[in-house]
Amino acid sequence: MNIKDLLNQMTIEEKLGQMTQLPPHMFIEASKTTVYGDMRDLELKKQEYLLAGSVLGIKDADEMISVQNIILKHSRLKIPALFMADIIHGYETIFPIPLAQAASFNPNLTKEMNAIAAVESSTAGIHVTFAPMVDLSRDARWGRVMEGYGEDPLLNEKMTKAAVDGYHHGNPKDVGYLASCFKHFAGYGASEAGRDYNTVDMSYERFYNVYQPSYQVAIDAGSEMCMLAFNTFNGIPATINRKLTQEILKKQMGFDGVIISDFDALHQTVAHGAARDDEHAAELGLHAGLMIEMGSSTYLTYGKKLLNDGKITLKQIDDAVYKILALKEHLGLFDDPYKGASKSREKTLVRSEKHLNAAVDLSLESPVLLKNNGVLPLNKMKKIALVGPFSKSQALLGAWHWHGQSSQNQTYAQTLSKDMTLVSVSESYDVSHIKDVDAVILTTGEGEYDSGESKSKVGIDIDLQASEAIKTLQKNNIPTIVLVHGGRPLNLTSITAADAIIYTWFLGSKHAEVITHILLGNVSPSGKLPMSLPRHVGQYPMSYHDFNTGRPFDPHNSEYTTKYLDIDLTPLYPFGYGLTYGEASVALITELKNHWDGSSPLTLIFQIENKSNFVIKEVLQIYMNMHPSIPVRPVKKLIHFKKQLLNPYEKVLVEFSISIHDLIIYDEDKNQHFDPSTLTLMYGFNSKDTKEIIIDWRPHHDIT
Ligand code: BGC
């Protein structure tokens, strides 16, 4: 297809239609498809909405085919629509929520999950997923932390790359390939006070060093679209923020794809107080280079008038439409507008046994073992009582589960009873009647819909009834294993007396089966926290990646140092923390010189030793700091990690190559700095318990 020729034949109305994304119920009255966000009556005439260039949230292959037929029938130039949806952690076979995927510290798993999600969703006619969400966040009050990869830039980058690579399964024109739309540009995860949609205001130093890198990774991995954030970014709504879209996203970061708004966000610039009315919003959107408005219709309604009034240029419209048509061509829609959408293929492929089995394998590394005084793993012969609100629950998929159905999930009561004697099962926290058991499994946490979009909250403590139950059981000498459910970090301070604690997150279609495997020791847990767990909600925003301050906390002389009067400064469990059933040790075996000039990489070789008879996986983490440095550096910054499989008593050598790339720090103008300094490298199995290597950093004269 010659896109330029096509563009030349299009009327202004047809072009503005391409720049509009509408939900399918506009085309099929009866459609019950869920559309996220507040759906207003757009007051469009039928001949206007039939011009829409893309559709949000299609139900299945049949619906896709009929909507595509309606659109093609009315399209003078036979331009097919693009179908987009939020395939976040699976289509119908549901995988762990993204935050739990990050907890695996194994990006390859995410790549495989997303490849399956791409195969399933593309048989339903979906062409683009609104994922990955790569918004770094350090505030558990923000419900959307479930949808991201946590608090750390490096982990976020590695997960982002894997996520995009997974969706991009095969070639763009192939069935099974899902184009990706990284989101939400920019800084959505830094909304003030963790309140969704709230203001984002940050220094460019922080943006460049902490928030921007993952968006860049998505671009470099070939993500075709970028969704702008709902929030203001440094005073201007991202949707119409020209500096953000033109200077930063396009010029500085080299993004050359399609820019879309979030749902209804162009219209919402009026509520932000930025646009006078919808007409003004359309003008501002076009000037900022916003190419598709999702869920609102200001372009369709006012675009032509704005052009006639000379407030916008035809070039602004043409540039946007060209990119949209080019994406359709890239995905092969001009050759095959239905591209693999097939009800019969859907039946055999979607939620197939093969995909469900993969869901088990790919989810096993997400649960995080926080405490174990030896009660785990459980012996198959044990007599167990199962209590708490999740005991018989099927609601274990996680909040963005698209077409996943909880009703198809197994419960703990079902999976545990296959291998253990379940003496009693109760959904309450009442344990007073429990006697004559070897252990109690107590389920607690927040529900699957307590996190996600618009699910901000300040109450992140575990239900007090859970700690009361633990006390009662301890009085009666009954070991207690706590399974915590959550889409965000929760405050576990009240339950640390339990004998064992597993942070299960929400693992999707095979949640209960996966946790059962871990409880039984069929697999040793190997997850690590992608966000620190707090002692109190008042600590937010928090991360291990903080600066030292001029008055670092000193336990021996705490007056006038940075601290809280009423709570320990540290997290309850730090970033990168997680136990396994065995025990490993690590030793540096490279003999290092005490200086380095960066002209060649610094090789670090470690020996990890499994000191147990369990098969385990450990994550060796390398952190760094440089002092002095301007701008200042975080006290610790993760620069490498490696997850290593270890057979019983096995010793394995693990090698890392440190390069000057690991030392990069940007100032507010995005200049890099490599000044002479003392480089401290730290290594360990979590961000807190690390050993140090000190190196004199004297950069070679070629390094600027
Ligand atoms: C969310 C986006 C999502 C869109 C479409 C919005 O409310 O913020 O992340 O992609 O809805 O469902």
C-alpha cells in the first residue's frame, strides 16, 4: 500500500476519523464489552463515528469481524480499523500481575507469558496491546503499582524489554504478533500522595535517571505506540504537553511511532484547567502532536473548523494520519483486515491445556518467601487447617485480567486437599476451635480489585484479625503459615510473628496450584521483592534507592538526623529480599585491582554455593555508589542481577562485566558525568545485606 497516495485521496473528515478511537459498542449496540474509564455520550452522528480509525476493547473474533465489516463497508477508501485492548497479564490464560512478574527477577518468563498472550489475543482480532505499563512507582498507595514492575529503574528496564519482545511474537504481519503501546508517558507512577490521576511534578534530574530509562527501553525494543499519561507533568497535562511529546519523546528519545491519549484524556484537559473547552482541547492536542484521541471526539467535532480558522495546519493532521496508516501497513491490515481473527482458532488456542500448563511453569518464580522458621516446606502427610478470606476464593487472577474468568480457577481448598489432609476450611479468621493439626495456613491480604486503576488507598495494613489469629495459634503451639495476597506492598508489621510468610500476589489462572507446589516444596520459592515492604503507610514514597541526605540517620546520635520519631526509617522487608528453602552463600573470587579507568570492563566473578539439599534459585544482585558525585548518587543503585539455578550443594561461578554504562548519571540537562571518585560496588542476595568492594575510579581521558 502506498500510504502517501492513500493520504492524498482522503477528505479532512476521513483523516480526523483515523485520529479517533472509539469503543465497539458504538458500532454494535448490543455489545457489553467493558470499557475502562468514564464513557460519556459523545454525541457523534452515525456517519461520523463510522469514520473511526481504531476500536478499543473488542470482545472476541466474531465481534471483531463484524465491526471490521461495518467499518470497511462505510469506508470509501476501504481503510481497515486497528483493534486495541489492554492485554496486561494475559488474554484468557492469565499470568501473574506485572508486579509479581517483576518479583521473579526473571524477565525471560515475562517474555514467554506475553508471547502466549499475543497468540491468544491475536486470534480474537486484537492488533495492539496497551502495554507494557512501565511507570516506575515508589508509592504503594497508588493502586496501579500492580500493573508495573516496581521501584527500581534497572529491574523496570529489564522487564520492559522482555515484555515488548514477548508481545512482538514473530513478524509484525504474522498472526500471533501483537504490537505494543508503552505507557503512560510520563511519570504517571509518581502521582503525588499516590492518588491516581494526581499531579506529577519532578526534577529533570530525577526524570532522566529514574523514570525515563524504561520508556527509552520500550522505544529501543521497537514499541510501535506511546500512550500519554492522564496527569500533568511539570504543570501541563501530558496529553497536550508539547515539550514532553515533541522535545523529549520525539527529539531526545527518538520515538517515531503513534502517540495516543489515555481514555477521554484530551477532553479532560478542560477539567485540568488547561483548555477552555473541547475545541481548544483539540487545538492543543494537535499542536502537541497527539495523533489518536481515545474515547473522546474533539478532533472529529472541531478539527475541520480549527483548520478553516487557521488555528491548526493540514500538515499537523497529515503527519499524524500518515503514522496511523503506516502502523496499519506495518501490521499487514491492508492485505488482511481480519488478520487471523477466527472463532474456531480461538476455540482451540485460547486457554488451551498447553497455555495453562505454561501458566504454572511461568508463575512459580513470583511468590516471595519472607519468613520461614522451618515449618515449610510442608510434608504431604500433614494435617492442615485452612483459614481466612482466600481459603475458598477463586478471585485470584489479578485486576487487569481481560477475558480471564475467575470461575475457572481452582481454590486453595481444592488444590491443597489433593495432597494434604485438610482438617478444616473456613473463610473467617476464627481459629479458636482449631486443635489437633500440624499447621494452619492463614490466608489474608487485599482483594484482587483492591489494586488497579483508581484504586488508591491509605489503608495498607493487614487486617488485625489476622494477627489476633496468629497470637491465638501461637498460644496453642500451632505453627502458622501466612499467605498474603495483594496487588501492592502491604504493611505486614502485625503478622511478623507467624512461623512462615509467603507474599503470593495474584498469580492468575493457576494461582492456587502454584502456591500449593511451593508449600509442598515441589519447587523452592525464588521470588524477590520488586518494591520494599513498609512499616507504615506514612513512609511513602519510599525506595532503597534514596540519597544519603546531609544528615543521614545515625543510631548512636539520632538528634537532627533524617528519621521519623515514631517509626524505624527502614522498610520492614527491603527491595530485592526473598528467601528460599535452602541456603546459599556468595564469595567474590576475582582479585581486583584497587583502581579502574573504564577503558575496558571490570570483570567480577563470584562463586555461589548452595549449602542445602534443595534445588534452589538465588538472585545475585550488584549495587553501586560513587562518592563524591554531582549530581549526588543513590546510596545504592542496582546495576546488575542474575538468577542462578543451583542443585543441592552445588557451587557455580557467576560473572558480571561492569562497564562505564553502569556509572552513568545525568544532570538536569541530560549531560553525563564521569568525574573521578570512589566507586563502591556492593553484592548480595538482597539490597540490604551486601558486602562492599571499594575501587578508585580515575576515568581514562577518552571517557567524557
Ligand atoms: C487506562 C489505560 C488503558 C485505557 C484503555 C485507561 O483508563 O489508564 O491504561 O489503556 O484506559 O482501557
